[in-house]
Amino acid sequence: MSKPKVFEKPIGVKDYLPGAVAKLRHIERDVLTCMQSWGYEQIITPTMEYYDTVGVASSTSDQKLFKLLNNRGTTLVLRSDMTAPIARVVSSLLKQADFPQRLSYHSNVFRAIEEEAGREAEFFQTGVELVGDSSAEADAEVVALAIASLKAAGVERFKIAIGHVGFLNGLMEESLPGRKDAQEQLKGCLLGRDFVGYREQLRKLALEETVQQELEGVLRLRGGQEICEQALQLNVDEHARASISHLCEIWDVLKAYGVCEHVLIDLTMIGDFSYYTGMTFEGYAADLGFPVVSGGRYDNLLAQFGRPAPATGFALKTTRILELLGDNAENEIDRTLVVYNSDGRGEALVKAQELRAEGVNVVTERLNEASSVLDQARSLNQSSFTYKGVAYTALLSYDGNGIKGGSAT
């Protein structure tokens, strides 16, 4: 393999320029503030974890983990999500804290990928974990908070689809008893939202017509609360019926939150079926084909760290939200330009410090004489002007005889 050029970077990672960083921090700040207002406290965990603990417990497949060896030969991983690290902390450093625990985070995570367009190896997530509460109220809370967080991030048009892995597990066990391979193939199609492949797999199984129609009918179970009633009419076991009843309870709580306009029930939703144990959900923005938020219940994870407890949560795909909203934040910043010559340096720099103490963004620059750009900004009485590619909304210039200019307005 040829040596990379000095300006190249690994596939799947990207540089964020000032405008994008400003927008990213704006999203992060507003979303974390929203989460804090719901009682969630922020946590930070290490970028690296042990493979044998957090790496194994993660929902990410082994092939997608970034692994490395430390100087003692121990295998480490770059965190691939935040749920497993938080489960480790809840089971150790927070072991004496009472349940429920409400924790939030904003972090970069890493997943090894194939060289596919649009797939990132490093990206940002902002999310919450609600640990120690198994109720429908807890599941509804994280869905309602996900909706509030999307709004806080600036996403205006979106839909949240919620499902329950217990329903699909129960339905398939009832319809395909003992046929684990067939069940996993069908679930894999649903996980990848490959409905064409799902129908093809059903045909290959050569099932009785009534069974095939029932399994194919799952694809039509998308809508409002009436979907729960339709699902209960199917030939499902008690576990699946209990799962539907749980979804009905969640819907009732979401109705009390007043957010059902953003929610639909989708019983094809399964999430990562090796990880989630109950309700799962994904949120899609109207102008983006990828989910901008996903989450669900994972009641078995904390037991792997020695402290069994139910848990539910979600992660906003912050990087995707940034793509959706654009990175024009740089143009939204109010800046004051302070220019001076050698005689006005002292007065100008003191004034700049005063303005910064008041929260004003100030750039200072020494000039021998005011440039034509600055003179033009004053003479045209503009509300803003651009100097050396940067937008400003105010101008002050000093030559030792006091202020020579004022606001560009």
C-alpha cells in the first residue's frame, strides 16, 4: 500500500471546519440543556475500554469494533456506543446510587466500516439512559424526551416509529416453532428494513398459506393505536400479547405528553434483536433517509456487569442532524472588528477586553491605515460587512485620538 499523502486522512473520518463546529456545539448545548431540564445528568466515559468487558457487551458486532493493543498486550476497543460504558459505570462507580438513574451524554463513537459511501467510522451521539425502571412510563419518557431533544436540536419535521421485539419473537415462535434459523433470517430482513427480502424468505420457507399470510401481514401493521388492536387478533403467544399490551400503555402515556402526532406504531421495528429486549424506536426526519434517533429497552445488559437492572434510552445521531440542518452557523455569529495603529494600540486592546468581558466576540488587527473595505462599510451604513472572508456586524478603529468608527450600522 502506498504511503498516504500528508493531507490525507483515513476513510470514514472527517474534519469539521469552524462553521460546522459552531453548529455542532450549538446542537449539543441545546439538546443537553433540554435533557437536563428532564432531570438527566451528564456523564463522560473514556474513549478506550477493555474489549473483554465493554467491547463484548456492546451492541456492535465484533467485526465493526476498532481494536488495539496496549503496551502490555491487552486488547482495547474504541467505544462503539455509550450504552455499554454507562452500564459499566452504573454497576461500579454508581453502584451505591439508588434507582432510577437518569444519565445523559454527548460523545464521539467509533465503528469500523467497509468502504461505503455515506458511512462514517467516527461520529457524534447525544443521548440518555434511564436505568432501574421497567415500566411503560419509563419507555414513554425516553420517547417523549427524544421528541423534545429533536425539537431542541432544530429538527422540525420528523416521525418516531415504535415497536416491540417481544411481539415479533412471540409471533415467529408461534408460527415457526423450533425453526430458529428461519426466524433469524426473517428478523434480519426486518432489521435491515428489507421488506422485499422478507417476502422472498417467506416464499422459500414453503409455509401453509394461513401462516404465510399472517407473517406477511406484519408488514401492514403500521399506524396509530388501532395497530395494537389488530395485532392482538393474530395467533400469537402470551409473551407477544403482553408486549402489545405494553405498547398500548406506552401510547397512553405519550398521549398524556401530547406528542402522539409525532409517533406511529410499527410492529416491523425490531432494533438489534440480540441487544434490545422490549420496546424499540427510530426517528426519521422528513428530509433525510437515515434515522436521526434510535433507542429502546435493554433489560439484560447490566447483568453482564454484575448489577442486573432494567434500562431504556436513546441516542440522537448528532452528526446526521448537523448534515440535515447545514453548517451555516458561522454567518449567525455577531462579531466586532477592532483595528488600530501603533498609537491606538493600548486603547484598542483595552476596549477589546472590555467588550469580551461583556460577552461580545471581538477580533483585533493592527493596520497602518483603515482599509477601503472598512471605510466602505462605514460610508454605506451597512448592518454587516465582510473583511478578509469573515463577517462582522460592528467596527471600531483607533489611531491614538479615540474611536474613529463605531458600529457598522
